[in-house]
Amino acid sequence: MKAGGNPARHADWPDDLLGPVSTLPEYSRLWVAFSGGLDSVLLLHVAASCHSDITALHINHQLQANHQQTEQFCRDVCESLGVPIVVERVDVPVSNTAAGGLEEAARNARYQVFERRVGDGDVMLMAHHGDDQVETVLFRLLRGSGVSGLSGMPASRPLGRGRLHRPWLAVGRDRLEDVAASSGVSWVEDPSNVSQVYDRNYLRHAIMPSLKKRWPGLLKRMGHSAGACRESAELNRRLAELHWQSCSDKGRLALASVRALSSLEQRNLVRWWLQKLHFEVPASSSLDQGLFDLLNAAEDRAPEIRGAGFSLRRYRDYLYLVPDYVVPQEIADLSSRQVIEWGDWRLQLMPVQQGNTAKNSPPPIRVSTRQGGERVKIRAEGPSRPLKTWLQEQGVPPWERAALPLVYRHEGGGSELIAIGDLWCSEQYSGSAPATGWRLIVERDFD
């Protein structure tokens, strides 16, 4: 812990720190991400000097031996400032023992809490500074990131239902240390910050001092480079959005339209598509070769690009982004007025009119997946047909057929298929006036 005297008053904080914190957009509630380290402690003091309605949010990752002492320190600081504090303890998966894996797991756990806590119109302040920005750019450069990654951390971005703001990205760590020392601010050192096992700590302690000594204007230079990359990334995003408008159809990409683009435009569009749906973009070599195969392999081939939580596949004339999902194997019973979660689907059976009684309650309704050999009668007066043939005619990709919920009515010792996912539902259970008096609702979770 670094100790000092009494914290500075509002008028004593320097303009380069106070100005960006005092001039914020309108907000419903102001949060400060509060770890107890120098940066966040100083940010909390400055924010408390110019805002009266702030709340500190401390995430206890429970990874360090002193985590309880750090949590209590944060509570004490907030009490001294008259600032409310919310403390959340999180369980960080430690199965991945690689240093980078643990860092990433802790970050993910932290941001999950942020996104859950930040409400409509709220603003979350974070104390990232200029050195953090340079470390981020260098770290992503070494990982082979493109211009989007090399643009660094944005000063502001959406977070949950509100926004995240980083007011001190133009301020160096040395400046914060000087202000904290002269202002009597106390803080807690995280023991893990000195371990060079972690990539960011290695950059911070072994690389950054030499770079800053050789190039005193490093932070400003790297900030300019990050800004240039940010502009390029914004142009790439706008170009991808234009191509999406011309190439997409019902959330998929038309192969013929994508093939008409240059290879650079194709990769840019696919990267944007993945990022839009919050998937990690594969390494450039994997993406380049995989996309070439998807666009050029013979029709009898089934190329795909597999990534973390998704796959890119093609079927007939379209390219699909398919999230990983588990196909339910159990049979589920659907009762009246009940909502059941079934894989990526929600199903519900509702009365058309209020007051339906047990006298006209529906027969047993069950949900299952394809087992093979199913038949469907799309029109009551028409013949039954193999479900497999009907799905092929509808252009349903093979991977979706196995996951579609099939809804059956069981009555009189027999069963009748009354719905196929959200593709078809018997007129007995759909429309403005279903004959049975019950309406079946089948929706995907992401609809």
C-alpha cells in the first residue's frame, strides 16, 4: 500500500486530469471501475471532487493472497470519500494455466459484471492511461492484429446498456504517479503486476522503459499511430456495411455477390460479420485459405472455417455463420401457458381466448428432434410427404435440420406432427383463429 496525507480538494486537481473527468455526456448513473490500484484510486478521487452521484464498482477476482485486504481498502476509501461502493466477487476459471489465459479469463469475468451492472444511460469510467494504450497496441501488434486491433482502446464505446469512458488515455502513468504522490493519495499494489510471466507485465517492465528512454515522445507517437489505425478501421467498417447491404439475404451472404468482390473486400466483409456478432476473428492465414475454399471448392465439397464458438459454412448458393449449439436429445412435454427453453428455441402454447378451461384443454404436446423417417402433411386435405424431402425443398441447411424442434400432438394412441421449428405450423394451432383454440408459438432465442 502506498500511503500519503490528505487527498487534494477539487480546486487542487490539475486540469489535464480534472478536465476530461468533469466534462462527461449526460448520464443516468456514473460508475467508476475501482480496483484499488493507483490509477483507479486517483480517478475515484478526481471524479468524487466534481460529481456528486457516483458509485464505485470493485470486482474481487479472488486470485491474489491479499484480495480480502484489497477489498476492505476499497471500502475504506469509499467511506472516506462518501462514495457508495458495490463489491462483486467472481470465480475466474483457472483450468487454463497459461498466463495469458488467466489474464483473459479475469478480464472476461470483470467485463461480464460491468455489462450486467451498467443500466440504461449509465456511464462507466475506467482509469486506463497512455501507457496502457501503448501496451495494448504493442501487445496486439505482437499477436498479429490488423488495423482494428492496432487502433487500441477507444476513449468511449458502448458497454451493456450504457457507455464506457476512458478519460485519461492522453495522460501518462508517470504523470499520474506524480499527482498521486503530491496529493497524498493511497493505493494498493497488485502482487501480480510485478510478475513478468504475464505478457503485459513483460511489456510494461522490460520493454516500455527502454522505448520511452529512446523515444521520449513515445506515448504521443503511438497515440497518433493508433488514431490512424482507428480511422482506417472505421473506413473498413463502413465499406463492409455497404457490401453487406448488397451481398446479404436473410442474415446470410450470397456466394455470387461475394465472389464479385475483390479478395481484400471479401476478407474485410467476413471480418466485420464476425465482429458484428461478437466472434473472435481467426488468424489471417486460416481466414484467407478458408475463405478461398468456401468460395471456390467444387459443389460436392463441404469446406468450412471453424473458430471459437462458430463455423462458417456454405450451402447451395449462400454462406452461413453458424454459432455452436447443443442439439437437445430429450423429449419435452409442452403444457398450456408454459414456456419451455429447448436448445436455442422457446416454445409456448397459449389460449386464443381468456377463460379456456380444462374442458377444452389441449391434448399432450411433445417436442423432439428428427429421428428419421418422419412425414408431414402441410395441408389438411393434402398427402403426407417425407420430412427430409420437404426440408430440402425449403432450402434448410443440413446442420439446421438436426436441431429443429418437431412438435407433435399425441391423441388416441397416435401422434401428429403439428409444427416444424418456426418454418411451419398446422392451421389447427396457428393463424388468427386456430381451430383448437390454442396457439403454438415457436421462436429462436436470437429472433
